Amino acid sequence: MRTLIRMLANVMIMLMPTLAAAQVAKEEGIGLMVWLFMGFGALIIVFQLFPGLALFAIMLREIFSHVPGKNPITATAKAKDKL
């Protein structure tokens, strides 16, 4: 029994710095590097969102604007007929 108590005491003594460090990290919260990383990820999303929305708007405009004679399929067919 005495050996078991000594062994548990030694394990607790060796684990105290680890337990103390875990408590400090819990109180600090999120560090600066984590905020910078999340901000960088948000910038990537935002800067990819604007060109994507612009291309989507252009695509919708081209789909719903019907101009006679501007159809690329018929224009290609007419050009082949002339040859």
C-alpha cells in the first residue's frame, strides 16, 4: 500500500506542470496567431466571393438578354455556310 501511495505521489508531482499549463491556456482564451489565421481565411473567402458574384451576374445577364443575331451557335453556322 505504501508503494502505491508513493507511486501516485510521484505521478502527481510529475504531472503538476502539465496541469498548471492547461489551466493557464484555458484562462487565456484564443491567442493572436489563431485570430490572424481566422482573419486570413476570411479574407480569402471575401476576395473570392466578389469575382464569383460578378461572374454569376454576367452569366445571368447573358442568359436573359436575348438579342437577335447574337447567338454564337447560329453565328458559327452562318460563317461555315459562307465558306
